[in-house]
Amino acid sequence: MSVFPVFRKKNSGEIARNRLKLLLVADKADCSPEVMQMIKDDMIRVVSRYMDIDSDRIEIQMKKLKQPDCEGYSPVLYANIPIRDVPDKGIY
């Protein structure tokens, strides 16, 4: 276990596991893994402007949710973003 987990290098197993997760999510959402990675990168960039997050542990999922007022399903994006700290920057 590293004292500075932010600076540790990912091993090939972690990289492969993350790629597989993105492939599975992309398959469920009917969009490419590249698009899912772009969404994830954009979310990291935006949320990082306001708080300190653990970008290595972010998980995104696309699911199809049944709509109550119709017979169809709509895609829904879920994001699990671990927050380390919310600094007081005087923006609130």
C-alpha cells in the first residue's frame, strides 16, 4: 500500500479491468467505448474544478430505465465519483 496512492502507477491488470468495465457499459448503452471514455474524462474535468476527487476510482454506468408514462425504456447515466475534499473557494 502506497502512502501516496495518487502517484502510484496502475498495473496492467487494473488497466485491463477498467477497459473491460468501459466495454461492458458501452455495450449496455449502445454507444462506443470511446464515447464512454470521453464522457468520463469530461466528468472528471468538470467536477475537479469544484472539488478534489479520486479520478482513478470513478465508475460510470449506462442503464435502460423503464419510463412510467410510456412503454419504452430510456438510457440513464449513473456516476459514482469518490470525493476526497470540497475546498472552500468562496464560490458559494
